[in-house]
Amino acid sequence: MALSKPFRQTSQAFVPETDLPTLTSRPIERAQGVVRAPGDKSCSHRALILGGLANGTSRFTGLLEGDDVRRTGEAMATLGVGVVCEGPGIWTIDGVGQGGLSSPKSALDFGNSGTGSRLMMGVLAGYDFAAQMTGDDSLSSRPMRRVITPLTEMGATFETSDGGRLPLTMHGKAPLAAIDFAPPQASAQVKSAILLAGLRADGETRVREAKPTRDHTERMLRRFGVEVEVSRNDAGVRTVGISGGQSLAAVETSIPGDPSSAAFLLAAGLISPKGNVLVESVMSNETRDGFLRVAALMGAELGAEETGDAAGERLIDVQALSSELRGVEVPSGFVPAMIDEFPILAVLAAVATGTTIVTGAAELRVKESDRIAAIVAMLRVNGVRAEETEDGFVIEGCGGRV
């Protein structure tokens, strides 16, 4: 049933592990069909935030409606933005314009959302009021100093829990001071927080990246009419610059399909004895296509056709056919572009012939869980030989499809 009412966040208690049903997995011979990729989570967060900062009413279709994204929607509503769900995946955002956010009367609870919490720090850094931010136990264990440090340099102040973690109270400043900052970690969330703060700063704020990270914020800012300068020097350092004081114009667009979700469906086609899976409207972005590139190195039969664009991103339809896969050493340059796809890449490695080696993926240790440990444990319990390393893992393939 279609909804047409202001957004309200609802919460549901976690089901105790003892109450979970028993699930049984059985081999199949055929994985075939056509499916549309669900909306990308990273873009969904940014759509709600930028729509709230824009002048006018934005409308989005295909918005991902998981708990993380809903928490961002609730935060924007608490800050005075009109957030309305009109139906499944269809959202309208009545923006308040730059400088129009209101002081929150309650804490902003981001649940388990690292993206929502860190990006919102950047947004609120340029407002002259205090805001409390909290999250669940997992989010409260994750590092926040990587965002707090540059925002403090710009003029915001923070009262944090031990180790610079949530829950915290931040005090913004208007206007902020522009900075030229080189994050020590490759992090799109850090870069995005700085750029969002830069909208409320005097002068031009620059972020210098030695390693490329997701560029959804830059692309979507441009879609909202903001000028973003991007350059790269001879050493390969990418610099993103944004001038403060720019206004955002409301947009109407769809959310591009999530490459991470598509990867699981495509993997099913690759490892099925009779596989032929077509996933439609997948985002095509070189900062997110590492899984497809590594799968191709492993011998995957993949095809793609460009079909349009959405929210500043190119769209493609991707087809995956049953394939004989081989183990590879994953090029370190591909790692940032597939940081969320390593669990399903590990499944491909498990059924491949030979050894797959992953290095340079230490960021997996500080996600909502230690993904390196979780991946290796998942494989071992299924009889696959796998070992952890400090910044990755090694998998001995079983040499056959499921």
C-alpha cells in the first residue's frame, strides 16, 4: 500500500539467536533470470542529506530502505527537513536550503550506520549549535577520530566517549575555516564529511587522496548544481576542491543500482552449473567495480551494456554466465573499489581452481565487524582451507562449481 505521510522511524528489537529458524542450503543446477538491482546504499544516504540541504523539493525513486538509510532520514527529519515516503522506494525531500537546518531537540541515533553518522558530522560542523550523536554498540566501537580531526581543524569542537567514539556531542561553528587536508586513511566517508563541511566554510576546501576512494559525493553534489573541482598530479594524488557558500538545487532522479547487491546475484550465475543471470540498472563507477574486474581476472564470463544514468552515475545491465574460475592474487589497486564485495569474492575463490590471495584490505578489520575474521570463519565452517593475514586472507579453492 502506498504511503503518503511524514517519515517516522520505527524500531524493532533484535530476535534472540535462540529464536532464529534453522536454515538449510541445498545445491542447485540452474541459476537463471533477470532482476533489477536494489538502490545503492551510499547514494541513498547522500540523496537524503543533499536533498535536505537543497532549495526546493527533491524526489527520488529506487531509494534503498534499509535501517541504515532510514536512520539518516530520521536524522534529517529531526533537523527540520520534510522527509516523506510516498511508496516503496519513492521519497520526497522538502529541502531547507543551506543554513536552514534546526537545532535537534533529541539525540541523532544512527544505529549501525557509519556512513550516516560520519557524513552528518560534516553537515553539522558548519552550524552554530550543539548536536548529540549516538549509535548501537557496534557503531560505538568504530573509529571516529579520522573525521573529528579535520572537522576540528575547520572549527568544530567535540566531546566524545573514550577513544574519540560515539556517543558524542559536537558543537558546530558558522562559518568554518577552509582546509587543505590529506587523510591518512583512504576513506570516502572522511572525504565526504570534509566536503560537506566545506559547503559552510570560508574559501576553498581541498581533500588530497593518495589512493582513490568512492566519488559518489562529488558526483551527486554536481547533480545538485554544486561546482566540484577534481585534479590529479603526476604522482597520482587526486585533489577534490569545493568552495563554500554554494547553494544546492532540488532534483528529481532515481537511485542507481547497488553494485554490492548485484555482486551476489552475479556470483550465483557464475558458479551455477547452468548459470545465466542478468542484473539491470547497476551503477557503473570505477571506484566501485573492483569485483567485476577481479571476477574477470578469475575467468568469469561477464557482459555489460550501458543503459543510461541516475544521480550522476552511469548505469549498466550486467550478465553473468556459468564459468570455470581460477584463483588469483588480487591487485592491491582493485581493493578500494570492492571493499564491500570481499565476502562474495571469497565464495568465488572457494570454488575456483588454485589459490586466491588478498592483501591491502586492512580496512575490513574496522567495519561493523572484523570482516577478515568473519570471511575466514565462514569458509572454514564449510570445509574450505582459508587463513587470515594482517591485511587480508588466503583461500585454497576447491576446484569446482557448486
